[in-house]
Amino acid sequence: MAITAAQVKELREMTGAGMMDAKKALTENDGDMDAAVDWLRTKGLATAAKKSGRTAAEGLVGVSIDGGKGVAVEVNSETDFVAKNAEFQGMVGKIAEAAINVADVDALQNADLGGKSVAETVTDAIAKIGENMGVRRMAGISGENVASYIHNAATDGMGKIGVLVATTGGDEAFAKQVAMHVAAANPASLSEADLDPAVVEKERQVQIDIAKESGKPDNVIEKMIEGRMKKFMSEVTLLGQSFVINPDLTVGEAAKEAGAEITGFVRMEVGEGIEKAEEDFAAEVAKAAQG
């Protein structure tokens, strides 16, 4: 029988299951709502969906490189304990490999992972492990050479911070050093030309306000602002930053000495931008005691 959108919506509201899971449950049970609920429960999907409201801010960043292409993927879990789980790590590795061949996160969710989609694989893991999880984001890069670096590695190819660097010329050792620098220095952009104009304007306005407070003449203020903006650019752009391997050189100067051109980078850190709900231990115990 034909399954209507209204039926799918009703089942989703009852169980919290995903749209495709709800539709499949109704299809498998000829539209019988009660049977569909039971079907979801036996598959662990209704239980998994109820966990989807919990904040998943831990997890791992997995990276994968294939020739001149590289990709970084963030897969979240609720606790760092799960991030250390070998099964979770295996899943992250497979998802990162699948991400090489897709354009964005939506496509990644539908990518095949041994007969199941990435979305289905994650849902199964939620039901089995008992924590909310999710593929949050991915970012790719391409170039003549692509090198990676993992900071706080949990196992090969994944950890708390994943970095990819694309270069033309130079060697892999230099590209790896640049990736390590990116992990440590967290530049906002490759160069001044790539920096968000809104960020530049905001910083300029802050420096104008600070300079005006000095009470100095306008011509002096202009020079103060110019100097401070130059310093700002050297702090936030990769090519302008002091190279952590050799602070006497900027990254741009080091690249030139190495006969390389840095054409792009990706830096991804677990939990960036996620607001974590903080609760002290005493409050947690009190809540548990209240049932």
C-alpha cells in the first residue's frame, strides 16, 4: 500500500525516528502504525532517535588522502570514552574514506558503506553503543601534493585535530611541517587576500577606536592603525605567521626557501562551535537522586 507523508510524520513524532527509517517501518508493516513502532524498537531505531537531542560534542576528526585529494570529516559522540572505542574508530575511518568521493555532508550521509548508507551505519552504532552520534561536517582540498597531520591521535588517521595542506613543489616533509604549524597556530586564512573582509573591517574599527583614545594627531593615528593592522595580518594569515619550526621566518618565507607554494589548507577540530551543556558533579548527583 502507498505510505503517505502524513503517516511518516506521525510515526516520526511518536518515535523520533528519521524520515527514511519511519517510511521503511511503515512500508514493511503495510502502514500499520503500532506494528511500525514495534519494528523500529526491535531495530533499535526508536531508542537511537530519542538520544538525538543530547549534545554530541566529543568524537574524532578523520582524514583521508587519495593522490592529490584530501578530506577531513568530523564524527561526533557524546563522550570521549566512545571516541576511544575501536568500533567507533573503525566507523570514522570508513566514513573518511567514503568522503573522498562525495561533494558535501548531505551526499556523504547517503554514501555506501558496505551495503548500508553512512546515515544508517551511524544510526546502528547509536543503537548499539548507546550514545548520540553524528557526522557533523567535512572539508576537502586538492593540489599537486596533499599532506596531513593529526594532533592528539587516537589511532592512524584520526584524532582531536585534523589538518590537510596542499602544496605545489617542495617535498612531503615540508608540507607535513606546515600541517603541524597549522594545527598549533590555527590561522584564519591562507593569505590576506583570502581573509573574510568582515573580519578585517571589524578589526580595523577596533584599532581606530583604540587609536582615537590616545588623543594623538590624525596623521599619527593613521600610522598607528596601519602598523597594528599589519601586525594583525601577520598573526591570522598562514603565510604571514612566524613558522613554528623556525620562528625567524614567516611560513611564506619558509615555503620559498623550500621551493614550495602553499595553495590551501584545512584545519578541523572536534567540537568547534558546539555549545556544551556544563553541569557540576553535585548537581548531576542531585538530579539523579530526584529520579
